[in-house]
Amino acid sequence: MTFEVALWYEPEPISKEEARDRYRKAELSPEISAALAAALPGATVDGALVSAPDEAVDEVGNAAFAFAREHGLVCYDARRHLIHNREPLGAYREVQLHTGDGVVVHDPDLNLVNDVLETLSAENPFMALVVYGAHFIQVSPGYEVDFKEDGVIRSTVTPDKEQVRRMVLLYLVGDRSFLDAHEWTVRG
């Protein structure tokens, strides 16, 4: 078993570096730990630590992130070095974060999204933020950005990671000013 996440309570958002230092000491009440074990069949739950075989990484990891959100906990993914804090959140409670390496997080915090942008690579070929039936933004390595709203897909490319980060974070807080700041190719 090489995949490991930990869940615990933090009163304020923490960095992924702080989470890396704390996760092996994480604790949960016996009741929450039992509920976590029941929510994650196929995983081994030891207090606040969850481990799973490689073939269950996506299923167990995504379920652990969802459990953390539902119970007001942080969730640290030790393999991907990602922390899912309780806040700050964006404007869309129904937004889902999807990555090319299998992460699916409902209602991700803004810092997690920012950290996931750093993982874009051949192993993680995209990051998408989706509000199904309404709109999405997707980023690929090389900073290709696709944005869809009202049935119109717009695409742009920028070499500047900070511009991409700004576009994504503006999208998450409901601000469309990033559309005027870039040249877009319009499809459909």
C-alpha cells in the first residue's frame, strides 16, 4: 500500500508544507475514524491515516476528500503533496476539480486549486474546474486555457503561469474580467 492520505481538524487553512509535517501525527475521534472507515471500503483506516493499494488511489482519495469536506476536516494527500483545506472557497459550491492524474474534489478550496496548477505535467495533463451544465475552465501544460459558458468555448494560450493562475482564481470567485484581458479563439 503506497497511497496515503490523512484527515484532521485545523481551525485555519494550512500550507501543504505544514500538512506534510503534521499528517503523521494527525488524530481523529474514534467516532469520526469509524465513520471514515465505513465511508472508504477498500482502504485501511488507522485513526486519521488512510492507505490504499495503487489500483484504488483515485476512488479512495476522492472519497477521502469528500469525507473531509462533509465533516469540516482538512485532507492531505501525501503522494501528490496536496492539502484540501476547509476554506477559502470560491463562488460556486457545486464546482468540481478534476485532474489528469485522477483527482476529483467537490468544492475545492482556492489554495488547493492553486497547488494543483503547479502539478501540470505529462503525468497530470490537465486541470479542469467544472460546474456541470453551466460553465468550466480547463488548463493544460503549456498554459492552454479553455473556457466554456453559455454554449461558447473560448481558447487561449499564454506563456505566463501567473496569468493562468489569475484567470483560474478569478473564474472561481465569479469574476469574468479575465475574458477581456486575453485574446481568445471562439468555437461553437
